[in-house]
Amino acid sequence: MAGQLPPDLAAGLTDVTRSAFLDGLGGAAATGAGVLALAAIVCPLLLRRTSVHPG
């Protein structure tokens, strides 16, 4: 039985791993949403500033 974790430890390790994964996933989603929101604000401002008006 070498190389096997006790059931109590394995269950606890699974819970910790799942929690860390979900925290990381939530952080990545929040970061992505922040970047998209910032781009939605900055890009139109840059386009308006650099647009050339004929005339």
C-alpha cells in the first residue's frame, strides 16, 4: 500500500485543491472582465482622438 494517502487526507487534499482552482479561475475571470471593460473605455477615446476629419 505504499504511495497511497489515507482517505481522510486524500479528501482534505481534494477539497483544498478544488478551492484553490476555483479561486484562481475566479481571479482570472475578474481580471479578464476588467481588461475588457478598460478596453471598452479606452479604445473609443483613442479612436476619437486619432480620427481624421475630411475638409
